Amino acid sequence: MMRKEAKLKSVTKEEYEYLSSFRYALRRFLHFSEEAASQVGLSPQQYQALVVIAGFPGRDKVTVGELAERLLIRPHTAAELVNRLEAQSLVEREPGETDRRQVFVKLTDYSARMLNELAAAHREELRQIGPQLNRMLTQLLAERNEEEHYPVNSEISQ
């Protein structure tokens, strides 16, 4: 019996090398980020949460649900994270202005200063590795000659 198969695109050795290098560069940046956060007493997730709060589009506070969405975690996990951040005086809860049942989370002055220093260090690290990441992304996303690099198995016997 014969059936049609979707076009399978092969990956070249060169593309594997770019993927590997790109992943390595990303991992090095993440390692830098983890170490920088650790040096000021934050876990990587706590640092990420502070960045989400400070960088939320259009406002300087978020709901727990918005934080969970941006961190790709469950809402109850985000609530626990907020509790830990609040216990360290890094965030404050604030009731919504129009709906008092809605609770927002915002940075404290202390965490805003800490985050500014960390974010500046991250920005500098990205400035250093940015050109390398850009080159790798350009190579990974470059269009290739379809016939030369994408062999097609259009029919497979069963």
C-alpha cells in the first residue's frame, strides 16, 4: 500500500553546527544570568519575575495570572513565587483600582534598584554576545536552495 508523506526537510551538518553553537551561546548567557542573580541573593526565577513586572507592557505592575503566563508557570506556582518575593520585601501587593478583588504585584523601591543593576549587567553581556548570536541566527534562518538541501520522500511503501 502506498501513501503520501509530508515533505521531510533534512538538516545539514552545517545547520547542526549552527544550532549547537547557538544553543551553547544561549546557555552561556543563561548561566551568566543565573550567576548574576545568585550574587544578589535571587534565584533565576525570582530575577525573571522581577523583569516581567518591570517590563510588563503599559504598566509597572502585573496580576499573578499575568506573571504566570509570562513565566510559563501555573498560577498557583506564581502565587507561591510572589509570596516568597513579598517575604523578601522585593514586591508589594496592591488591590485593583476598579475591582478591589483584583490584586496587582509591583516592585518595591529596593528591588527596583537591585533589578536596575542586574538588568544593566545583562544588557552589557548581551551587547558582547549579541553580534555572535545575530550571525548564528542569520545563518540558521537563511533560505536554502530547496532542491539541493531538502530531499523529499513523497511515497513510502508499507
